[in-house]
Amino acid sequence: MSTYSSEELNELLGHFSLPQKEYLIKPLTDGLINDTFLIFDAATPLYILQRVNHLVFTDVKGLMNNIQQAFKYLKGDDYTRITLVSPKTAGSHYISPTGNHWRVMTYINGSTAYNTTEDANIAFEAGRIISRFNSLLQQADLEDYVDTIPCFHDISLRQEQFKSTIKTAAPEKLEIAEKAIVFTNTILEKLTALDLAGLPVRVCHNDTKLNNILFSKETNKALCLIDLDTLMKGYFLYDFGDAVRTIANTAPEDEQDHSKIIFDKKLFEAFINGLATNGSFLTKTEIEILPWGAVLMPFLHGIRALTDYLNNNIYYKVAYENQNLDRSLSLYSFTQKALNHIDYMEGVLKEKLG
């Protein structure tokens, strides 16, 4: 999290179409990429102010257009609407004199998010809101959306980046990461053989981890999805797999005690029950391949974390030197557990989604 004074942040807010006053501003620290702040009027939280990391998202204009387009559809009795606050100048966001990109969105008061859960109702609601999100965006025109991170979930690209990094990484890091490197090469052989060509391309969230879902503090009903920077064309397989890796597993992403990393069948089935409430948009081909999404997505996050570790942590924020390696090993542990449950997942999906 970059350091900004209250005066600097209030000055930034002055460039948006907001009532001009002194706001109380508190940083939110969960995000790994952007800098995020919660804006209060007295004790009432009203807005989210974010600095979009333009080194990661190089086409911020296209990214913001994606979000604006999606917000036209992401609303309804069972989906809580978020809106962008317009800057006083033209466009969807403000670019500061230092070249930073800032945006403001409305905040849903009384909402909360969870990194993990042991509550089957939370898992059900996550499935319901993710399938609702995707069903609402069926109306969207694919041509209106740019790829905010090209080839984001392209396993061939991640393989190429990984192998290139292996050639330049420090010998001591290669030695420390030997176990993760061996696992990477083993799973790559399985996943590069997946045929995704027959799947329909959709406008997807592409980062549906549990803490990107807002829930009502009062009822635990899922309200909407947040962090839409990766919203772009993709396969529902991606949204499914990312959700499963953070819902069926109750351990944190960088858990070092792998005995705590489990594939929780109760939570998985609750998630699928929620998914089924809006699941009619899925094709037979999509349903059949979904279990592999639960293997693919934790692995993709794992190989990216491992590659970043070997690259000296230039992408993800880290709290300590080996955190990316711990993330990778934890994600790989769940990858293996999901792989062990392929037949089980196929049976549940066939029963629940037909």
C-alpha cells in the first residue's frame, strides 16, 4: 500500500463529482495490486477510492470501459448495483499530474467479505451470485470488451514465462523452490493437454475468489462481485475454478501447514447448489469440463506466484521474502487435492446441473 496523506487523498476526491467537504479516509489493505481507500462522511462509509495499478493494467481506459459496460447489466432484485462516480473532467477516471489513475465507486454500506469460510450458506450464496453475475452478462456484447491482461489465464503463456524465469533465477532460489518446480512440470503435462476450443467465450469476472464477493452483514446474502479489473472475455471454467479454490478450501492462500488445506465436500456441494439456481446458461460441454477448472485455476495462480518468487517478487505485494513461494506451495497442495476429486466433482455436477 502506497502512503498518501489525508490531505492528498481529499485533494484527489476534489476531482470527482462529489459534495466538496473533508472526508475521513481509511486504507483497505487486502488487495495485492491496487491501492484502495474507504471514504467516510462522518461515520458513514460512502465511497471506494482506488489507484489503478497502470503497470499491471496497461490499458486503464479499456479497463474502465469494460466496467462501465458491465455495470449496464449488473443490477436487479437479486444483484446489488455499484456505480462509478464521474470525474469532473471527461472520461471514467482521473489521471493525476504524477500519472496515477484514480477512480471512485459507490460503497455498499452494511457489506462484508470473507477470505475463507466454513459456512455452507456462504458457499451456497457464493455459487448463486457468481452464476447470477455470469447470467446477467450473457446480454453483453463481447466486442465491447478489451482484454485488460492479455492471455491472463493462458497456460501456455504461464508455462513460457516460468521456463524463461528458470533460466535466469538465482541458484539459491531454484534450490529452495525445487519441490514446487518439480510439481509445476508434472501438472503442466496434464493441463496443457486440455482442449478448451469447444467452450463458449463469455464476459467473465476472471478472479472470482471468495473475497471478491460482498455479503450482507445482517443476512449473509451475497450482494454482488467486486474488483472487476479482470472482467473481460474468458471461459466460465475460470470463474468456476477460482471460486472452488477459495470456497472448498478453508485455509488461507499462503498457508504453510498443508495438512490444513482440504477439499471440503460439504462446501463444494453447497457452492454447486447455489450455482444451479442460475445455472441454465451453461452448456453440456461446459458442465463436463468444469471439474478441470478446479485444478487449472489454483495451478495457474500457483505458477504465477512461483514465477514471481523466482523473479524477486516484482508483481505481487509480499509481506516477507518467501511469501510468494508459500503461496505457490499452498496453491499446489490444493491443485493436487482437486485433481484427486475429479471423479467426485463430475458426479456432483452431473447430478446438480444435468
